[in-house]
Amino acid sequence: MAARVTEIRTQGFRGGVPTRRWIFRDFDDILAVDTQIQAFATNQIGLTWGGLPADILNRSIEEIGYREYYVEIPYNAKAGSIIMPGAGTASSPATQHGGDNGAEEPVLYDISFSVRGGTQHITQSKETLQSAATNHPDTDAARTARNFSQAIGVDPKTGEVAGVDILVPEMTWTRNVLIPVRAFTGAYAKRCELAVGKVNSAPFFGYNARECLCTGITVGTVDGSGYRPGQFEFAVKRNRTLTLTISADPELELDDVDGWSYVWATYEPRKKTVDGKEKDVITPFEAYEERVYDEYDFGLLNLEESRAA
């Protein structure tokens, strides 16, 4: 007789978690039942119920008679950390945590954040608060410090701008997931390899394209549960408009600068009137945005929509 599956109870509870129970008939052994559960959950019953994902990892199988078994599947929000890699795409809806649309929604429980200070080299200040100059060595007449248009550490002889390192917030986040053994294929491992050191080519978890840099992926060994633990680490730099102010001159501005681009500027002496005298003042002359990271479709990692195996 062909194997059959019959639902015997629409809903129950185990440990406060809703469950559904089935009878699997005419299966040779528990291993055969367990193998069928994978395909059954994916194709027949669906991977969510009542808005909760199926927690296949914590399924239970009980033998109740000759070739008959109870199968109980809990539906638990924590099962959202189980992913089934496949032909994903970054065009699928993202789970918001980096954008405005999900600002009031709880961040997924399996995502950790870290914001700490990092260094950034700058050559232009936001504002020159004070300046002073010594008196003329011959006449002892008061002199006015030269205006370098907020450039920092200017060598007056060469015009080189040394700049300074400042502390800036560096935000990183990690998603911890479970990957079914049969889903961690050579092809998926290759996707992980290609993703590291790349920025997102499309919106990802609410972040705009090119705001997330994949800094590392770790997939552990199997612990007997049939799953591998996975850690996917990302760093964030927001896209922005960059303005280099040049005293009273028009601003030098780069629009829509990608978060992970490298921006640099050149400086040149420019004639300006200071205290009634025309002098050379070192000012920003040109600004450049350089793309230094390749893009990758992070949707291929299938982290945005968790699916039980």
C-alpha cells in the first residue's frame, strides 16, 4: 500500500508553541518518515502557518503501531533563523531594519548589532574655530593667519594637505542562521566566497544599494541536528551627499555618494583678498568619488526570507 499522510489535529500546543500533528502510514521506519517530512513540509503543508515559520528542527516522531507514526511540527518565530539556500534574488522584499519603512518594527531576534568608534582620514574640517599668527619679525606689526578654507595640516610651501584621523561610528550587524546539511552545497559555498568583500547590488534588509559590505561568513560543522550554524557579517556606511565648503566661494559638492566609495580631493592656491591684500589661499579644487568595491547580489544568500528545510 502506498504511504499516506493524514492530519489528525489542526492545532495543539507544546511549551506554549502552536503545533500541528499528522499520522504517517505505511512507512518502513522512522528514517523514511523523517526523510519524507522535508518534502512534505515544503510542498504539502507550506512552511508557515498563522504567520509563524515551521520549526522543522524541533519536529517530533513517535511510532504508534505497525508502520504508523505520529509527526508533530511546531510553528515558532525562532524558526526564522533556518534558511534554505536556493535561487534567491535581491529583488525580493527585504526585512526592514535599516530603512525607514520598518523603523518601529522589532529587529529579527537572530540579528546582532555593534556600533563602535573607528577612524576616518579627513582633509577638510567642518569649521575653522580660531586662527592666530605671530607678529611680523621685523616690524612687530600684527599679522592675520592665512585662510586655508578649512583644509587641515597644509604645507604652505608645497600646498600638500596632511589631514587628520578622526573617530567615526562604525556600524556592523550579523545574522546568525541554521543551514540544513543538504542545502550547504558546493554551489552555495561558492556564493559565500563571492559575497565577501562585496557591497549589495540592490536593497538589502532595508539598506539602500551599496550601503552594506559583507565582511565575513562563517559556516560551522554539523552538530548532529542536521544543520550547520552560519554567521553572516556586514558593515554599513550610508549613502550621502558630500560637500567641501570653500569659504565664501560656491560649494564643491558630490551628489549621491555611495557609502563604500572612496572620496578624495585636490587643492590649489587661489587668489583671495585678506585684510585688503590679495593673497594665495589653499582651497579645494576638485573632488572625486572612486568605486573600490565590486557589487554582489546578496539575495543569492537567501538571508532575507527564512524558510524551513
